[in-house]
Amino acid sequence: MKYAFAGALALGFLALPAWSQNGALPLDQQMVERRGVEAMIWGMPAVNADLMRQEMLSRTEAKQNDILFWSRPADWQNQTLTPNPDSIYFMSFWNVKDGPIVIEVPPADGGSIAGNIVDAWQMPLEDAGPEGADQGKGGKYLILPPGYQETVPEGYVVLPSATFTGFTLLRSNMTSHAEEDIAKAVAYGKRIAVYPLTQAENPPATKFVDASGAMFDATIRYDASFYANLDRVVQTEPWLERDRAMIDQLRAIGIQKGKPYAPDAATTKVLDQAAKQAHAWLSAEYDKGFPVMNEGIGWFPAARADFVKAVQSSYGDRDEYPVDARGVTYTLGFTGIKRIGTAQFYLMTSKDKDGAALDGAGTYRLTVPANAPVEHYWSVTAYDRETHALIHEMDRASIASITEGVETNADGSVDVYFGPDAPEGKESNWVPTDPKGKFELLFRLYGPQKPLFDKSWKLPDAERLQ
């Protein structure tokens, strides 16, 4: 472990002594602080998922194993991390504590799904849709509880889960932002079904709850409340073998399976500081940037290669466990992709051509070269750099190849503008930003094709105009 164990701390963390006269924390409080930092980095994907689950349960009528959806493309009130404003989202926060659950995905006839099924740690169990296990034929994905021993019937894509909870993100692809095409994508998504395996012979109707038009805030809380979410995960889920080293680490900050989490005011103060330190480190790691896609250009894949490799093998390499890269990744977004680079691929940046941070008070131009290597569409979205969510109060967040009225240059390229005001005559290709803050960009390629990966097609950096 990174830090020595303080035996007395496990018994006395709720009665921490006062700060020392010279302003330094006493040793036992230092231990709480250090372990709080490590717990936030380690626990980020699970708390990220729990925040969304709790927001659903507290803000909507949806329950676990229902489907929460947005009947309109995401606007700024969808404060999840880097949501896609050019797709229709359907989500089911499943719980298999009472037995296996079936997620039924329709065939790609009149619509298509880009879907991911993940456990409580956002470890991908499988992808769904044309680039998933069903290959567009439609399929019944059967999620099994930990340790499930009963015979599994035929006809299912069987997904043993190491956790009792998780979620399914199913994006219903749109062909344009026209009202008719939005309605088609919604209708297609409503063909998804979720039901218990015990009722598979006569499935009950799936309950759909529309979250459009209401605030849904699942942004990361970088304060002591983070650890209450983490405690809920620990109480709900079994310990994974790869994480057993965290048992004493968490006990030091008051999180222990089977016992109530009740930090006193002094401990809460220290954990607030720990959360701020973890946030500063995670933010600095993000600002360094991940390894870039193309040399000399700042865009980088939205997940670091070592983390992607570990996920693809279900953390199979016992000499590798990229918790730090995982922690940074899940401050930026949610879900896990098993077959990354098939249904979608993401490039991200928070800097312009000159390496300066993207400033909401500036005006920028991004030129998307002609013949973008996509089967479906490309899009570029602006997010708040601080929260990694859509920028508050903006009536548009993205430009896509399926956006109505986008102007194309004579050579087939598209200029996209970002700034507090639209350049004259460029309103149709403009995304507004908040002049009071920084922003970041995420470029999505749905159905990415070979020229992206062989680097014969390259996305340039955004250039500041003023």
C-alpha cells in the first residue's frame, strides 16, 4: 500500500483531535486525508454511476429496472457528464439482487441502437446494437447476479455480473434533428424492453419515464458528500477480489461494510479537504492531456490506452491495474465500451492550436475536413471545463453532420465556430459558450471508419480568431 497503516485510527476516526497549534493536521487526520484522496480516485467510476442512479430515484418517477429516457436531444438541463446532444438516450439502472434481468434490444429495422451494458464499476459487460453482440439482429441480454448457479435458458446473450447493480445506456440514433426524425428515434427506442427472467414467458410492459425538460444533475461532487455515495456502493456490492486491499483504506475514513457511515464534523472537514486535493490532482492529470491521436495535433482519445487495454481484458493482467487513469476518465464521462472504435469513437481537447486553454470569452473556428470517416454521423460538442457537463443556459451545445442547415464549404469541409457571439453570417455553424468560463470540446464519430485509424484523415485543432 502507498501509506503505512495506523492501527489506532481504525478505532478512533470519529473522535479526531483538534488541529495542532502550528496549523498542521495531526497524524491521524493526515491519514484520513491521504486515504480520502486515494478513495476518491479509486471510487470514481462507482460513485459516478451511483450519482446518476440517485438522481433518477430522487428527481423522477423511474425506479430500478425501469427505463429513463430523454424524448428530446439533450439540452443543458441534462447535467450528466459529456452527454451526446445528437442522440436520444435510453437508460436502465438495473438491479439483479432479486434475480436475473433481461434487456431486450430490437433489431435494426427502421432504427439502430448504440448500446453499452456496464456493472456498478462501469466495467463493460457487453455492447448492443449493430456493432454489439446482436450485430443489429436484435437480442435478449441476460444479466446474472454474482455467483448465479442456476441453469440459463437458451436464446440469450448471457452476461454474468460481478455486482448486483449497473446500468444500460442505449442511444437511439437519429438521422437528423428534424421533428419527424426525432420522433422516429424515440419510437424506435421504446421498443426496448426490460423484465425479470422469471417473467420472460409473458413479459410485463416496460415502464418508460421521460426526463426531458427537467434538471438532472449527476455531476461529480468534490466534497465530503462523495464518500456517502461511496459508502452506499460498499454496502450494496460484494468486494471484488482486485479491490480487497481497499478494505482497511476505507475503514480509516469511516466506510465499513455492515456498519453505518456517520463521520463527525471534524472528519467531514478533513474529507472535504481530501476531496478538493483529489479534484486538483484529477484535474491536473486531465489538463496534461492523454496521448494524442496524431502527432502535432492536440486531440486525444477520451480514454487512455492503458485503461482501455485493461477494460478489454476485464483487468486480466494481474500486473496492471490503472486506477489513476480510470479515475480521470470517469470525471469526464460515463459508461464503458467493450468494443471501442466500432459503434463510436471519441476525441477530446481543452486547448486550441497554440496550446492555450479554450476560453469562453474567445471566438474559435474548427474546420472539420471533408469526407469525415463515419458511417452514421460526426458531431462536436462544447462542455463546461469545470464540470464536464453541458454549459448552463445555452440553447445549443453542438454541431453535427446531421444538424439542420449547417453550411458546407466548397471543398466539403465544415467550419464550426465557438464563442459568446456568432460571427456575422455564421449563425447556422455556431455553438455558444459562456464568456465567464473555460470550455472543452468532444468530437464524436459514429460508425468510425479506417481513415481515422490509419490517420489518412486528421481532425485539426481549433484556432482562436479573437
